[in-house]
Amino acid sequence: MVKVKCKICGEEGYTAAPKVLKCECGGSFRVIREKREDRITTVDRSILDLFNFSNLINYGNN
């Protein structure tokens, strides 16, 4: 996702496709700020979630 601003009316918003979409006024978007990628990937986050969930289950059984 990137933060965009319309070149004509100045309306701001977020989109994943700034070059494809047009503003309601007919203007095109200009990218203001790109969101940086997280250092933890989705797979890493899933593994951490499973690990934390298993710890909760084990804690409840003790």
C-alpha cells in the first residue's frame, strides 16, 4: 500500500495500484509515501503465532 495524492484536487488516500486507479475528479494519483516492508515475513509471523498458540495450550494443561 502506498499513500497517494490527486494531482488535480489534492485528495489523499491509500491504494495498492496508484498508476491504475483514477481519482473521482478524473485526475491521476501521485505517490507521496511508500510503506516499507516488514522485516518479519508472513511465514515467520505464522511460525511465531503457532509457537505462541502452542505455549498457551501447554500453559493451560499444566
